[in-house]
Amino acid sequence: MTKETKDVTVVLIVDDDAMTRMLVVEALEPEGFKVEEAASGIEGIEAFQRLQPDIILLDVSMPGMDGFACCKRIRGLLDGKRIPIVVLTGNDDDESITQAFEAGATDFLSKPMRWKLLPHRVRYLLRASEALEDLARSEASLTYAQGLAHVGNWEYSPESADGYWSPEVYRILGLDESNSPPRFESLLQVAPNDEQPKLIYSFMNLRTEGISYSLEHRITRPNGDERIVLQQAEALREQGRILTLRGTLQDITERKMHEARIEYLANHDALTDLPNRNLLSDRITQSIAHANRAGQHMAVMFLDLDRFKFVNDNFGHPAGDNLLKAVAARLKTATREEDTVARIGGDEFVIMLPAFSASDDTDTAVRRVLDAFSSPFLVGDHTLHVTTSIGVSIYPEDGGNSETLLKTADAALYSAKEKGRNCFQLYTREMGVQVEEQAELENALRQAVVRHEFELFYQPKVDLKSGQVNGVEALLRWRRPGVGLIPPDSFIPLAEETGLIVPLGEWVLRTACVQAKAWQVAGHLELSMAVNVSARQFRQQNIVELVRSALLDSGLAAEYLELELTESVLMRDRQTAVKTLRQLKEIGVVLTLDDFGTGYSSLSYLKEFPFDVVKIDKSFITDVTNSVDGASLTKSIIAMAESLHMTTVAEGVETEGQLGFLSSNRCDTMQGYYFSRPLPIEEMDALLSAGTHLLDDNQRSEQLKRTLLLVCNDEEIQASLNRLFLPDGYQIFSTNSPLEALEMLAIYPVGVIVSDLGKPEIPGIDPLSRVRGLYPHIVRIMLSGYSEIQLATGAINEAAVYKFLTKPWDDRLLRQHVGESFRRYEARTMGKNPKQDTKPISAPALK
């Protein structure tokens, strides 16, 4: 196989250590090289003859034939070809290196190697080899080849000051051949003063003792250009007498620049150009040494961007990268020249503050960094408001070395995030305990997976039309030995972060399917099972095949399995998510969009994904009875789902008022503590066997009466109003709490509300304003002991009050106004699905 027929550069590694061979493969193959391996010197020679590699990496210490002998044998087979042979040796002493070169090695590398530099070193040697090969092809092109390799040669006689310089030596030195005789003094003159003594000493030893030398040094050309050269020299002897002194001069400036660049990249972040963890650790170590000498302190600030994942998920990774670069630039302007700003990965930055005396210095520096995030970041067409959380550790109080200071600062950062983000936190010993507890929890969680310490609880879901349980949601619980039940919020995020959620999620799915089938066999034929699918499980696991397998193994029909996914699961790769969801739909399972409204919800978003069910988040349900916005948003979600032929499930239903509101507004299903908390398997069995359900409204015929709500914070007036309206046959409810009044309105079909909340500094109008927004058809009457026209006008304008009466009012007139108000209410609701005809299911779940 000739070089011309090869598609890639072939590297032969000859080493009896399998680990070294593997590391060479991992370092070179991603860079486009093809690596062939041999485990001994004999195998290396056979592989060389068979493969004709472009370069050979050869270990010195091998059983049988060592690297030196192998190198010498291969050189003998090359027949003049210049294939680089690089000797790998743990012995970097002069004798080993000399022996390697005498055996024909091109170069050597000392173990342990810097693997990131290996591809660059190989490329350099290949380039140098090609240059030398060109040189060997024709003696006539020696000058050109020397110029190509930036190598010139010189010769001197020990007795003469004059000698010979090749044209390339003149070019490297920047001297004119016509007026610069090739004297050694000229070689000294172009070197800086600080470099001249070692050159003189080395040349004198060469001339008098015949001692070879190899020196890297700087030169300054007449035009002021500074270069770096490698000068090597040796003495040619005959019968012990020195005949000739000869050497080479190589311009290695570009190589040094490349090495410096490689060194820079090894110590700096490629995206932001900031120091990376390696350089940061070195600088912290130096700063600690300086602080020790000066008797001072130094500080480490650990930064993490708040909600950076949101930027990546919604605007793409290019926008995220641009934001990181903008943050890096802003951090540099917010710090001093002597500070070090580093990026250690992802959206994590570290600022190292060198030696200081007062703790106020740290406080000022941290606040300056936080202030740097007060202005928005312009990233492309987007204006992004980004904040940061900061943890701070101080030397020597919080750690004696780089690793410990970074660890304690990270613990303080975790505490800052727990406090609500966009703040900083100094490290305390208590935080160290928290970190240890977190590490202990992670270890226990890993053991729990192995020891099967998890179990499933089930929370029923109730059909709001029939009041019957139509499904359950499987919820993971961890019963830790000696501790008891661990709250899901304490371990689910950790399981997600560590990847343990993948095997846990599979166990949950398979167990839930088996249990659902068991309940169906027991007679609960239409009971469905809902299972949550985590983001990591959805992305990393073949969820389609897992679902197929779980259904097949359990015997559960696909239509009774409901997979719940949050919006964040789908946002990272929407195209792939759509494809996966469609594959799941082909199986026949039900797809539910969980926590709807908390993320990036929109009508177009719902249309894009093939969901069957929309689950309204608990945060919306909490205030549907007392917030116009909360009620409006919930109604909009229900209407949006209806328009797309999806069903709705409200989670977190805890009060009768919330239940009444949802039923009145055509929500399909409820789930929450009002009906039942999540139950262990035995209690869930009992609930299903008892046929527990919500009471329906046929048992509440009393609600067909005209219903009057009295809101009054004076007990005597409240009792007087109750007596006043009792003969009129109304169903009367009364309360002194505006919030309780709003809850009652969600439960009962109130037609008229009479409000008397006393002093005007108590916001009596506000509850009526909310009633107006929530239930515009209810007629509102306001009583007040203040007769000012301004108050009456405000009440009418702001709360759309139908009647305003001042104290003392006329009982006959008030009864007349209430009667007119009921007739007005009935006229409004006639033919418009009045509340009396759409009665909520609202009785306790105890039948």
C-alpha cells in the first residue's frame, strides 16, 4: 500500500501497554488519523512492513525486543525513506534520548503525555518529515529545502574565525550575504545581551572540548524583528582531534507560536476566551501563596446564570453562546485588572479576588457584579433580562486550597439559589453540612434503586358529569429505611439530575400498567392509569418501545394508559418530540399535556402536538373563586381545549367552591385533596371497592330556591337582615368574610348579594368589583352608613352596584329592592343557561 493510495494518515503505535494504545487511539482518531496497533517490537516490525504507516509511535520499554532495537530495525527497512519515528519514554535523561536518536528516532515524547497536544505534535512531525523528504530528493534543491524548513547550516574550523553559512542562515539572521562575513561573532551580535553568555560558553566548549550543544534562544534582526531559533552544533573528530565545527540554525518562531497557542487553548475557554478551570486553579494557588506571605485573605466567587436553560430552549444554542460571551465581557468590566474571571463550564463562571484586608472589599466586589446584570443583554434581535446567583468563599476560613474553595463557594451558590436567585450568599459551615447531606441523599437514592425502596401511591381522578372515579394517577414515593416517606420534591429533581429517573421511570410505568390491569380484572373495567414521563426519560430512552413492552407484558389495553408530559419535555427538540408523540398515538395511548399554562402555552403549541387531554395546573385552580384573572384564565384554557376537541383535567382541587366553579364551566375531570389525597395501594383498593364518588345535584333540590348572600361584618346587622328577609322564602347565606363570600358564590346559585362592610377605609367595594368580574349576572346591592355622594358614585361606577342604600335604611324599601333584583337576575339568566340549571357537583365525596 503506497502513500498515494491512502485516504487517511496512518499512525502505527507500538506499545505493550493496552491502556497507552487506547489513549493514543482516543487522542488521534477524532482528529482524522487512522491508528493501527502492535503490542511488541516484533509485531511492530511486521505491522510496519504490512501497513507502511506515515508515522510510528514506539515505546522504549517492551519485553523481548525493546524500542531502541525495534527503531533500528525499522530504519534499516526504510531504504532511505523518511518516516518519522517518535520514541515514547518515561526516561527523559540525556542518555536515553541520545540512545533513541542514535537508533534513528525522529523525536521523543516523555510519559505521561499531554494527550490534547499529541495530534498537533504528530501533524508537526509529518510536516517536518515531508520537508526533509523533499530535501533528500535532490541535493540541488538544498537551499530551497532549507528555506522551506527554516533551517540553515554553518561550519567553522577550530583555528579560524571565518567559516561557512548557508543562504538560509543569512535569511534567518536578517543579514546581507555580501557584507556580512560568516563569523561566529555575528551569530553573537544578533542575540540579545542576556542570551550571549550561554552562547559564548557553549561555543567555547564545542571548540576546545568538542561538547555538542542544542540551544533555543532569541535573536533580533537589524530591522528590529525578533525571532526564536534552535541552534544545534557538534564537533567532527578524527583520531581524537577536532577537525570541524558544524551546526544548524532553525527558525522555530512559528512552532513556538503554535505551541503557545496550544498552551493558551489548554488553559482558556474556547467560547469566551476566559481562563478555564486549569488556569483558574493555578491562579488561586498562587493567590493563596501571596495571601499567606502578606497575612491577608483572598476570595472565590462562584456564579451561575439564573434560568439559562430557558434561553437555550427558547432561542437556541447560538443565542445561548452569544449570551455567555456577553456575560463574560460584562464580568470583565465589573472586576479589577488583578482579579481573574474564569468560565468553568456551561453557564458557570468564577471570579477570583486576590489578597485583600477588609471583608468590605468582598461585599463591594460582589455587589458590583450583581449590578452588572441590572441592564438587559442584547443578543441578536432579542433583549434578555438575565440575573445571576453568587456563592462566595474566603481563604483561609472556608478552605486551604483551590479545590476546597471552589467546593465551598459552590455550596454557597446552591444556598443563594435556594433563597430565590439574583442574590449572593457567603459560605457558612451549615452549608457544608447541607452539601454533605445532599451527597448522602444522592448515595442513598442510588442504593434505593438497587434495594427497591420505592412504591407507588395513586390519586383518583373524578368525572365531573357522573361524579364517578374514572382514572388514577401513579405517583412515585420513596420509603427510606429508618426515615420514612421522603417527599417527592426532595428526590425527584435529584433523580432527574443524576439520570436515575430513567430506570425509576421504567419501573413506574411497568408497575402502574400491571396494577391497572389488576383493577380491571377486579371489576373496575373503565379505569385508566396516568403515568408521568420525565424529560430525561423522554429524551434518553426509547419511550415508544418501552410503552409497547409494558403494555404487552401487563396485558393492559393501550387506551387505558395515559402518559403525562410537561411542556418543558417537548421544547428542546420539537421536531423529534412531535415524531415521538405521533408514534405513541399510533400505539393507542392517551397523551396528556401536564401543568398547562406554566410554561410556553399557546393555541398554536397545542395544535402542533397530538395531545388528547389538557391538565390545568394547580396554580390556576387555587384562586379561581376569588381572582377575576385566575377565573378568566381557567375558563380560557377550558374553552381552548374544547375548541380543539380535548378534554380537561383540573389538578389541585381542594375546596367545594373550586369544584363548583369547574363544574359550572364545563371542566371534564377533577383531581385533588377535596376528593382524595394520593393513597397507597391498600387504601386505593378500599376506595374503589366502596364505590366512593361525588354526590350529584339531584340531592340538592334546595338550590332551586332564590338564593340571597349577605356580606356584613356587624353581627347585629347581619342577624337583623336575616330576620328581615326570612318571610320572603329566600335561601339565605351570610358571612363576614369577603373571601368566604367569593367561595360561596362558586358553590351556590346566588342571584342577589347585599354587602355591608362598614367603614370606607375597609375596601368594601373591592369584593363587589370581583363579583362583577367573576359573576356579572349576579345583582349587587351595597349598604353604607356614609351618605356622601362621592362614595355612592364610586360604588356604582367601580363595582356596577345596582342599588346603593344608606343607613338607616327603610326595611320595606330594602325588601322591595331585593325582590326587584331577583326579578332582574332571572330576566338576565332566562334562556342563557342560568346557574340554577347548571348546578355544580359540590357535596363531599362520602357516599
